[in-house]
Amino acid sequence: MFERPFFRTLYRWRVRSGSIAFLVCLVLARPTWRSVAIGAAVCLVGLLVRAWAAGHLKKEKELAVSGPYRYSRNPLYLGNLIMGLSLAIGSNSAVVAAIYAAYFLIFYPVIILTERERMRKLFPEKYKEYIKHVPLFFPWRKPMAGSEHVRFDWGLYLRNKEPRAFLGSLLYWLILSARILLNV
């Protein structure tokens, strides 16, 4: 399915499209101090989920099964969902919420399924067992046993370039705050 040009194109355009959507959302936002405060608090939850995941992810070297990967096969994307909701909340705009929902519904199924296929190729037996115990996205089962003693690794957090998510979020909240202060 994902060998088709349409899906490959969607996958390749995910970051560029997200950047464009981010800028459009900034322009269309109608923030208030209340929406920014609530949105920033929700964003912090998403950032923490992403940070926790990044501190357990050894990209393509071994299958991540510790930390949040005991609860969800895609905790980074779950963190993105939470952060996206926070941007919509902070923007105080139904149009921004609709743009985010459309982006997530168009791109994330392709991203998640592409990732699943890559994991199946890299770790065929281990991934087959992993998917029996850990849900695709939302954590709703008892966590997978066996890796609960693996600790968060700040080195992995940094190698996975996770501070960029924090800086991008900070920029968004500063711009929304400036728009309120400048009344634009």
C-alpha cells in the first residue's frame, strides 16, 4: 500500500506541510491570555510525553520497548497529538483546530503505518511479539512487562534532537503572547 507514489509523497511532505500549517495557524490565531495559559499547560504535557519517549528511543538500533513504549507503540506521535491540541486551544480559533485535525488525519495514518512497516523489517520477530502486547496509539492496556527497569537517557533525548520540539513550542507561545500584547 505505501509503495504507491501518493503515500510516499504524503510521507515526504509531512514536515514541510506541518511547517506551513504551523505558520498559517499563527496568522489565523485569535489568542487570549486564558487560551494561551490553557494551551501552554496542555503543550507541556505533550512535550513531556515526547521527551520521555525520546529518552528511550535508539532509532533503528533496537526496538524501543521501555518507558512510554511499554504503553504505546507511538508515544512520540501521541505527544504530537497532545501538542497539536494545545496549539488549537492556544489559538482560540475553530479554523486552526480544523487545520490541525485535517493535518493529523491526513498525515499521521501514513506516518504511523510507514513506521510500522519499517519496524517489521528491522525487527521482524521482536516487533511481532511487541504488537501483541502494546496498543498502536492510545495506552489502554496494562503496560508490557520486561523493560520497566530501563531508565530515561538524557543522551538519547539530545541525540534524538528533542529540544527542537521545546524550542518550536516556546516560539509559538511567545508569538501568541506578543500578538496579545501588541493587539494584532
